[in-house]
Amino acid sequence: MTPEILARITTARAARDLSDLARQAVATTAEPTSPAERIRNARRLRQMANDIVDLVVLAEVLAGTSWDEISGALGDRRDPGTVRGEYEDSVNEWRAMPEEDMAAAAEGFEDLDAWYARHRQDDDPESASPVADLLNRH
């Protein structure tokens, strides 16, 4: 297990959770609720999406992507040094994580493949084990 792989597994879990929450939002469209509740629920979705961006950046840094490339991909016109400063502590924490902690944090990753198989649509990428395949890359 590497920090990059764990970050990608964590990203997949966050994407699954966001998808589940978005599906629940569709299911409750006709339910009576307050404007404040609808706004809080929408803000929760946005925060989860922002968290996924942060996890993807983390995984890319751990994979060796340059700060210049990451800064450009973020498209927010911040210089690479500013972006690096924003993420550097997290990157260092993930790099310093003991192997046994990474393995424990990754436990149950197979459930993500089962979740994907249950929810896969015809136009989604075909993969029987998109998350488990991470472990075969390195």
C-alpha cells in the first residue's frame, strides 16, 4: 500500500458518498422542507465535492505530479507555490503514515467495487474492479 493508492481509495469512497447523497437529494425533491434545510443540503453536497477535489490533488501530488501542473488544472490562477503551501502539510502527513495505518484505512475497499457494479450504467466505464485494480498497479 502506498500513500497515493490510499488517497485514491479515499477519493473513491468520497465519490461514492457524494453520489449516494445526491441520489437522496433527488428522492426528496417533492418532500416538504424549509428553504434553510434545502440550502444546507445543497451546501453539504458542494462541500463534499470540494473535499473530493482536495483528495484528487493529494493523490496526484503523491503520484509525482508537479505543482505547476496541479495549479494549472485547478484553474484558479494561484501560483504553484501558493497551491503547494495549501496542500503541503496534508501531503507530508500522508507520506509519513505508517504502512499498517494505511492498510487499516484501506480495509473494505472491495465494497467500492461492489457498489460500482450495482450502480454502473451502460455509458460508465467497464471495469469489474476499478478500485481493487489500484493494488495491481504498483
